[in-house]
Amino acid sequence: MLRTNTCGELRKSDAGKEVTLCGWVAKKRNLGSICFIDLRDRYGVTQLTFDEEHSPLTKDLRNEYVLQVKGVVNVKSEANTKIPTGEIEILVSDLKVLSKAKTPPMIIADETDALEDTRLRYRYLDIRRAPIYKNLLLRDKVMVSFRETLHGLGFTEVETPILSKSTPEGARDYLVPSRLYEGKFYALPQSPQIYKQLLMIGGMDRYFQIARCFRDEDLRADRQPEFTQIDIEMSFAEEEDIFAVVENCMRNIFKQVKGIEDLSFPRITYREAMASYGSDKPDLRFGYKLVDCNDLFADTEFSVFRGTLDNGGKIKALKLDQNLSRKELDHYGEFIKIYGAKGLANLKFNDGAFSGSIAKFLTPAEEAALKERFELKGGETILFIADEQSVAETALGALRVKVGHDLKLIDENKYCFAWITEFPMYEWSKERQRYESAHHPFTAPKAEDVDKMLTDKGNCYSRAYDLVLNGYELLSGSVRIHDQEMQAKVFEALGLSPEKAKERFGFFLEAFQYGTPPHCGVGIGLERLIMILCGTDNIKDVVAFPKTQSAMDLMADAPSGVDQEQLDDLYLAINPKKK
């Protein structure tokens, strides 16, 4: 046995005990006749004290050397209240260097000035820092909680293939060339979607998996090319059944990790979320809903509002309970242009009178209506965007969140869930000039919208749902299609011929012919959940070995070239893209 205790374990009650510790040198303080070393492992830090007799043992020690020390636990005369082991020290009698270390290229401490690229290049050193390894420990705790809860609810954990068939799921696949079949490719799964539905057809009834998923898409702060999904599917179930399972999981996690038991899960339709918050993942930690003002300005002569109304657009407003400065208004006016909005109109209400960019265009009737609609008392600012509906809602919704952060309206210690339901069945692709699946082609439509699937796609809604938390999409799921005729109708609506559907999903569609139970499920983004629980907005902080924004692994230098022999085995040749 190399050690009897960890560096975060010993306390005052252990005084007098002979112990052996192992760990890394975190800090060395040489005071001449006496030397102190902070020994660190992933459990904590313990102070080592070398008296005049044993101080020479530390002569050549440097930070990050790996040591084994033996000694006696002693109660310190002055406790260090900043660490759990701060009441004790180890009076060292023997020391052994297990491994030497070069000077690290970064400071290994809770706070480091290392650039992100340096941290990723030396990720194994970065993991020694408490903020990172604590995130990984929390991740483990959450995965254990999921497993315990789902096993307790009768779910069976099943692994599905990593090497599969390329199918369209909204993003580019990572392809794997086959050595045995010339010109053929496997694809890494974007999700286990088809396999988990096949498990339901296979009679597994309740399945889950902590699944690795892969998407070759542009990255951002909350996205990585490979990610982990808590995949859940259940047969003979509908929305409320899967909602209950997920809510049970979340309640257990938040109780265990945060000590929070008072959680609510309101239901909000997609259309309501867009109208009130300008987002299908609304942050409910603060109010400030968007307000539809078309009726208030029905008779307006203000040209911008008039033109919007005449073209079937929307006038949306956001009321703030404070007056904004001219500088702030100009800043927000530029911000909304990111979302395609042309401009930001404003009104301020003080001492019973309006001022602002559109005040001179108001009629007495409009002033009275505004006072009543927004319950104005004085000191407020109203921000308006007039544009086509999707632009007005999305731009003002993004501004709502920005203002919430800027004006410190958001309680960072608050957790607000919501189920967003009844998503559109289809979405219009400007790039391809056609309607495509908003979720995936196996999502069931709302019963009352079945007749619209071919004739009114823009107003056809589905039985898809998301769970959002603090402005993040935490999971996505749906009630699946289990009827062959309905599946064929969806493919027809997407312009997918029977031949093309068979080519892409042949084995899956064949399975439908042998009795398919009604089923539904979800895929929960594990990293996003951990990110929220850890209080970071960077997904790299909760992944052991993450990629950069350009999908590079700086530590392993991947992706990398391969030798010609490997390419020949796979029948591949490098053909650079023409510029």
C-alpha cells in the first residue's frame, strides 16, 4: 500500500496517528531550519512540516514532484480556515520522490493566468486544478444519479452501435471508411435515434443509455463535436409519462448536487414561448415578457409601424422598469441588428409624459392605451421592434436576455425549468427553398394537424418537446410515429420518395411492418446540464479532453495526417479542394 490516507482526509481527531501520504508538491516554503510543503491530490491539500533534522530532504524538491511521505499527524497552533485540513500538519520523518517534474508551462492553482490554448495543450495539467477536477467529479455524480433513478423506474441500459449507417439528422455526419468494402462508409451516430426506436419494436419497453454522439458542425461555447447524451425511450407512453420520468431524474440530481427540492416544471407551448419571450428556450429567472402592440397602433401614421402592419408584420415591445441612457439605447440598437432587425424604437415615461424616438408620433388615444397596457407609473422605458414576426420576436427576445444580464435582473442562484411543447412540424429552409423536419422525420404530428401535413406545412405542429433550464435547451424529444401510413405521409411531405426513404431508412422501415408499439423518448445533453450546475458558460470546463472552437485536439494534435499505406487500405486518396 503506497498510502494510508488521502491529502483531503485527515482532521484534528487524527492527531498522533502515523500516516503515509502521496501527492504532488503544490507549494514549497523554505524558512531555513524548517520547511513547509503543501501536498496535493484530487481529494485536497495537506501541509507537510519538515523540522531541522528532516529539512535537508526537501533540498531538491520542486513544484509538481510526486512524493510519498511518512509522518505523524499534529495539531497546528494556528489553523488555516481556508482548507478542510487546515487544523493539522504532518510532521514528516521519511520522504521518497516517486516522480520528478519539469517546470510546468502553466500555474496549477484554482486561479491560473494560462491562455485557453495552453490549458488545452496541457490538459492533463489543467485537470490537476480544483475547478476542473471538481467539475468532472460532479459529472460523475450526475451520471450515477441518472443510472440509479432510471434503474429504479424499470429502465434497462443498452448500448447501441458506434459504427452505423449515414442518415440525415440535421448536421453533417463523421464518416468512417470501410477497409473491407471498397467505397463504403460507416457513420458515427449523431444520436441513437433509430436504434432506440428499434429497441422499442424489439420489446425492450424501457431503455436508457449514456451515449456518445458525434456531429460535424460549427462549434460554440456550449457545443463540442463529440458529446454525451442521456438517451431515454419508453413504450406504451405519451408526453406526460416521459415528462414524469425526466422530472424525477432532475429532482434527484438537484437534491443531491445542490440541495434543492423545490423545483417546478411549467408547460409552455412553442408559440407562447416565442410570443412572450422571443425564444424557444426562454430564461424564466426573471420576468419582462414581450408584448404584442399591433392593436395599440392599428391606426398609427408613424411610417415604420404603418408599413410593418400593412405587410403583415409584428410590433413587439419590452418594458423596462428603469430609464435607459442615450448610450445604452444606441448600444442596444446596434445589438438587435445581429438578429436581422432594422431598428429599435423607444419611449420613456416620466412625470406623466412620454419622450423618446417615437413620442412625437403618438396620438392621445395611443398614449392612453400604452399607459394602461404597460401599467406605467413613471421611470420606465419601452423598447419596440417592428418587423416580420420571426425577426421581431427573436431580436427582442435576445435583447431581453442581454438586458437581463446587463441590468442584473437575473438571480444566478436560481434554476427555472420549463417544458416547451407543440413545436412546428416543419421549418422553412431558405438555403434549400423547401420545408424540412424541424425535429426529425420520425416525430408524430398533433392529431388535429394531420390534415395540414401536405397542404399547410407552415401551420402544422408536432408532438415534439424540449426541456429548457435557465435559457439553455437541456433536452429534446418527441412522441414517435408508430404507424406505417403516417410515416409514409411524413416522408411524402418532406419530398422523400418511397425509393429514397427505403435507401436511407430501409432496415428501419421494414421493422415497422412487424408491430410497433406507441413510444416516445428524449435525449438529454449531459454537458449542458453539468455546465449549468457548475456555473460556467464554457462547455470545455466540463469535458475531460475537449476540442477547440475549430474542432482541434491541441493535446493529441488531432486531426492529423496518416501514412499512404493506411489510405491505400481504405481505397482513399487525398484530393485538395480547388480554390
